[in-house]
Amino acid sequence: MKILCWNCRGIGNPAIVHELKQLLVANDPDVIFLCESKINANKFFSVPSKCKMEGCWAVNANGKSGGLVMMWKESNKVEVQTYSSNHIDSIIHLENDNPIRFTRFYGNAKPNKR
């Protein structure tokens, strides 16, 4: 299983989507985690189809900062357990039935709030 994590710094820009697609071609990940998407979840759902990812979970950005996204290929069964503006916690069921816990964090910019 390949997992790609990327601080994309804004996925609303077509140039960033193009760069993401190039990363996907080069690395062929099964799961992608994006932080700093800077986009609301309801505006994000055209991106997974452009990236040939069938599953998606997006957490809204706060204003013009933050935002988390997790996407995965259909061959993976993913269950999101919990999420917040700073994390997505999930269980990925692999083909051999060995589930793995996949938790990604994005720290608050203010050190005293981490």
C-alpha cells in the first residue's frame, strides 16, 4: 500500500490540481492525505474524480486556512472513525483483511494550541 501526504497550500487552484495529478502518476498511491486544502468540503468533490480516486473525506477549511482531505482508491475500504479541523482518524481494510489505523494530524499554527 502506498500513501501520499502533501501540504498542498490550496487545492482550489487548477495549477495545484494539475501538480497533484502529476504526483499521482509518478507515485500511484492508494491513499492520499492533503492538508491546507483551503477549501470547503462541498466545493471539493470534483477533485477526486479528476484524480481517479473513488473515496473521499474532506474537512472544511476555517476561513482561508486549514482544511483536510483524505482520498482513496475504490479497492480500499476506508472507515473514518473521527475527524476535526486538525485530524482525520481512519481504519483502512487491506485486501488481505489486515486493517491498519491511519491517523493524520495537522497542527495548529499557534504553538500554544497544538
